[in-house]
Amino acid sequence: MVIMDDPLDFESEDPLLSSPVINQKRKKVIGLDDLLTDYYKEKSKVIERESKRAKAKKNYNSDEDDNGKEALLSRKINECHNQMREMSGEEEISTWGVQVFGNQKPPPPLVFPELGSCSLLQSFMSNKHHTLIELSTENGDNFLEGLLVNGWLSKLVSAHCHVEKLIAKWTFNLMLYSSKEELRTSACDFWWIILSPDNKAEKLPVRIEWFPSYSDFQRALEIYGFLFDFSSHPKLLNMDSSGRGPPNNIRGWIKFTSACCLVRSKQSIFSTSEAEELVKFLICLSLDRQLQGLQVLLNKCMQSAISYFTDEEWSTSCEKIARTLACRIPMDLNCLRSVECISGVGTRSNHLRSAVSYQILLVCFNSEATDEVEILNLLISINVKDKNCDFFKMYIYLVLTENWLLSNPMLEHKPVIYEMWGVYLRNCSCQINGTDLRPYASKVRTKASYLLHGTSKK
């Protein structure tokens, strides 16, 4: 018999349709022990939180200590770095330059009232073609200036094969003393064309009534403020260029000197002693950093001045030039500069470089050495391991000795000299520690190693 209220068989198998049995739980009674347990649990949590806070505070203080130690270490590192920079710093001794110009003097007058009466101008004015040149003829000076700037003056002089005394003096003064660039440049070009150093003729292409003498060249330098004995002016031996430097006319002086030296075969202008003075002046001019832009001109003029001497004169003159310069140039990087500025690979350039280097070495050793062997003995005896060793002087000695020996082929016949040179190079190359931070220690070591390597190949 089926009871209608009973579930069907498949309904009893469905878990969704089956209701779970609800268990009736008894309410728990909270006693005193439970309250105590909860109290101690909360207190334990409070203690744990306080412990964590204390630990965090301790860690924070530890970070502050670490930061303080780090700052201290940073300061120490900076101090060491500054000390190393001071030990290896070469700023105070790594510059060259001598201020060879002092106060300038007023230049001579550039106005020549007699110019209007010169025969060249009168001849030109009488020529009907002068009207083709659009220049005012009211003032002789201005008219000639126009001819000079336009290049007509040199053409007229070449056509007449004659330079009058007034025109020669006027153009010479414009070249050396005029403040107008156009005039001094044109005057310099005028003289260069007239002298025509490239002309192979035995005589000058034109007859010159007046030619400047050595005293005129020297007077120009005096007006420029050139210090003929700058070693007696120690306050000027610095790099301060705020004072008045050389005038712009020094360019014309250099170019004109070069041209005059090149025409000796056509006209002898300087004596042997005067030519020696010019070479010394040119080397001294090369020591002024304000003239670095004219170094090419100075080098060309130097070559012209060296070629001015005859073969018989040169040997004696070279030694005189070297001895005078050695007593005049400061014994610092300027003495190396004085050797370096003697450019060229010719026999005379090499001879002068070697002679100047040798004489400077003799001055450096204050007469302790009198010949080649004694110089090298003194160099070899220097103890590079000594803490008081002056490597700056060592560097100067090294470069001077290099130029002295390697620029003098005559020393090849003295093998003992080159053997001692090799010993000196090995001392500098092998006995100086690579970690030596003293000024110029690394430069001496590197330079000596390079020279030693080149010497070993020969």
C-alpha cells in the first residue's frame, strides 16, 4: 500500500531535496577560568606589540648608526682623494709662458709732409692715365695711402725699378707702427714684393735708396715694450695677460725680418752678431703665450734667420746663441719650450736644438758638470727611489738630454755616451714604481720607457 505523503524513491536519493539534520547544541556557560584565559591572551598580545615596537626602534637607531658610519667613511674617502689629487696635481708646474712685453712707448710720427714732392708721385701725376685711378690728389699722404692699399704703389715702383728714400721710410713706419690694419698689412706686402725673396737674380729687382738697419729693428721692439732681459723682471714671469701685450704690428716685424734674412745673397743687411741677436729674440718671442697664434710665422722666420749665416759662421754662432739663451731662460718648462720652438729637421735646426739643450743642462747642474760624460754621470747617480726625488726636474733633464743626444749626429762616434744614456733610461723606466703618485713620476717613467724602446731597436 502506497502512502501518498511518503517521498518517492528517486527523491530520497537527491541530496538537494534531502534536508540536513539540525543538531541542537547546548549553550556553553562562561566561567571564571575562561575570563582569566582571555585576559592573559590579550595581555600577551600587548606585550608582543610592545616588543615589536622596541625592536623596530632599535633597528631605526641602528640605521642611524650605519648612516653616521657611512658619512664618516665618505669623508675619509674624500680626504684621501683630495690628498691623492694634491700629490699628483701638476697645475702649478705644468704650464709654460713668459710675458716678454712690458709697457709700450709712443710710436714715431707717421706723417711725412715731404711725400708730396717725391719724384714717383710727381711722375705719376704728370701722366695722363692717373685720372683712371679714383683717388683724391689733394693730400699726398692720403693719395699714396690709396695707391699702397690698392697695390698700385708696388706696381709703380717695380715699373721704375726704384724706391725713393721717403717712400721706403714711410712704408716701413706704416708697417711697424700704424694702428690701421689695412695700412700695415699693405705696407708689409709692399716690402715683401720689393724684396722678392723668391727671385733667383743676383741683385734685388729694384734699387732701394734707404734700407732699415738692425738698430731700426731693435728700436721697434723697444717701442713695443719688448724686455730684452726679462730675467731681471721676475714679476713679469707669469701667465697674467691682463697687462698690455704685444701690438698687432709684431706680425709685420716678424714677416719683414724673415724677408730681410732671405735676401742676404742679394744684399747683406745684418752683421753676424746682429743675426745672432735676432735668433735669440725669435726664441724669446716663442715663449710668450700671447703669440701662439703667430707660431707658424715665428717658425718660418726662425728658419730664415738660421739660414742667414754662412757655413763658416754657423758653428761659432750656434754655440754663442745657445750659451746666451741658457743664462736667460727660466729653468722650468720654459726651457723645454725654448728647445721645442726650434722647429725643422734640417742640420742647422738639429744643431741649434742640441746646443741649446746641452747648455741648459750645464746651467741646471750649476757647473757641477763640464762635459758630456759628467752630465750623464750626474743623471745616472740620481736615486729615483728616494722619497725626496724631484721628478719635475727629472722630467726636464730627460727631455733636454733627449734633444741634446738625438739631435747631434756627431755624438754617434762616442758609444760610451749612448751606453750611459741607456743606463739612465733604464733607471727611470724600471726603478720608478707604476703606483708612484708623486708629480711627474709617471711622465718620467713613461717617457723613459718609450725612449728605451726606441733605443733598443737601433
